[in-house]
Amino acid sequence: MSDTIEIGKGYIAWAKDETTRGKGASGGFVTALMVAALEKKFVDNVLVVKKKGVYEGIPTMTNDVEKVLNAAGSLHSAPVNLAKYVKKSGKVAMPAKPCDARGVIEQAKRNQVDIENVFLIGLNCGGSMSPVPTIRMVKELYELDPASVVSEEILRGQLIFNTNDGEKAIKIDEVEDKGYGRRVSCRYCITNIPEMADLACGNWGVPKDKFGNATFVQVLTEKGVEIFKNAVDAGYIEFESASEKSSKMREKIDSTMRNLAEEWHKKVFSEVDSLTSSDRLAYYIDVFKNCIDCGSCRKICPVCACGDDSKCLQMEYEDDSYKLSMFHMVRLLHLMDSCIGCGQCEEVCPVDIPLTMIHRRFAERMQSRLGHIPGMNMDTPPFYEVELRS
């Protein structure tokens, strides 16, 4: 076993404890890392997603090791974003999909989070699923009783549901050809490896003889070194250096996912992209007319730091009777330099407005022009850089 952990290096790692290894995904590395951080007082709290079965999860800030252990394992059908649950809760470790990590970084830029006190344990992500369509998929496509499913996982391009009687696996491509599977915003997301986090963890690149029983860990920051080393020194984790073959395998999977995302991007955006300017305006007016002014999109947004008491974007219904809602016009501008495409706004919209696609259409153009990708580092957002002139 290697005795050094260095920034920029890749490692194959797993939990020493057999129970943790069995409960956690990919050898239980992430779970063991967070348990060690709590038990050795390396952090004050851990932010996890508490499981309520297979189709629902509740973000939970805790210092209870048992709650961390009970949250172990995959939960793809709980598409929450954890950024707004961090706040200032002392030293915190948290598992983070790329959009979770990017949301935390954007919150930190807006003084909502002390980024130096947050350890982002990044998780490779190929996408998450909405719970209601997932339940329907399990029943109709997998021909299983949704209540009988005890766990799920994604391995080697297959979406697998486990019951007490065994498992049933279907290729993700086949699932999505049937109209099920990942949320639309996840399908065209190109950020699969959380390179903005302190560690990037997943099973991509793990050798076949350890597949599903170990984690490929890329160390990205000094904080990543510290929390990894804490777990090793405490005897919770074993590891070895990743081979060049493993690293290339990981890169190949990421490249394949990116190419697939770009194809999905063309499909999802093609309808609006093909419209003339006047027809595009008519399209926006038409889709936004269904808005019931509930404000859920603003409240759930992980990069918005306005707060419930803020008057930002709040107006009386009778004052927003324009053909294209001023609420949405201002919000489109508000997010052009910060939207991370996480899909939370669309997930909670009660009238199914394709909010994420619309925000991304505006944001991608501005972000490309300004050379800024939000949530990837602590660079000042472009709209914060105001030049004062006499």
C-alpha cells in the first residue's frame, strides 16, 4: 500500500470495515471517509441524504455516525441539490455531485458559505432521476412491484434494481429509448467528474477484479489530502495508487459521457434553436403564460442567495401582467452568469415549464462570451465586477 497522498494523483481505495464496504457504494470509501472525519473530530458535521426507501431522500446535517452509515449507498432517484443546506455549520464534510459542489462554490462567492470549512467529497455523476417517473418505470418497464425494491445502482452502463428475490438490470440506453431514465437536464450535462471538489470519487477506472468494491479517488486540493489522510491514519481506509490503465479507462468513460451529453444537447435545444427571433419570443411568451407565480424556482435555486426575506424578484401578481413575466425576465438576467444547469427549478415547477433549458439557453451564451463557467472555482462572477467611472 502506498504511504503518500498527493494532489493530482489517482488512487484505488476502499473501506477496511466489511460492513461499511457492503453498505456503501463502490467499496464504501466515501462513507468510511465521512465516518472517520466525525469520529476523529476532523469535522463538526456531515451533510448526507437520509434515505426514505429507494425513491426519496432528505438532506440531513448530522454528527451521528449511525445516520451517516444508514445513508450509505446509491440513491439516484432523489435529485436534490445540497448547496443551500450547508450554510455556516462549522466544519462540514459532504458528498457532492458536480452540481452540488458547484452550488456550494457559488454560495461561497455570495458569502453564504465559508468554503474553507466545507470538505467537498465529489461523486462522479452520469445523472439522477425524478422519483415519480422512476416508480412508473420500475412497474412498467422492469415489471417489478416498486415497493419490493430494496436498492438500486448503476454499473457498467446498466440501471439495476435489487429486490429480496434478486436483481433486474437494463441498459441505460434502452431505458431512455423507452422514455424513462435520467432527468433531461442531466442528459445534456457535460460535467460528470467533480473536478471543482476536494476529491473526485467513483467507480470509473476501477479494475474489473475490484469493480463495485472500490473507488477511484482523484485528489484535487490540499483539503482533499487532509480528509483522505485523516481516514487512512485512523485505520478506516486502505488504498493503492491507480495505474495508468485505470486512469485512461476513467478518462475514456468521461469522454464517452461528454459526447453523449453533446448529442442530447442538440436534441433538447433543437426546437428553440431552429426558431426565428420573433418566433422564439412567441415561444417564451407561450410557455411562461402557464406560470402560477408560486416562486418555487427561486426558492429552490442553489445559486440564488437572495434569501426568503429579500424583495429581489418579488412583486404582486397585478404588477406583473406583461406578455412576458417581468419575474422571469429579471430572473433570466439574474442567472446568466451563475446558472449551473442543475435542473432544480424544473424539478419543482408545478406546471412543467422547461425552465432549465430556457435558463441554459441564455446562460450558455453569456458564460461563453465572458469565458466564465460558474461553480468551477472561486473566481469573482462577471456581474460582480463593476467598473466605477468618474
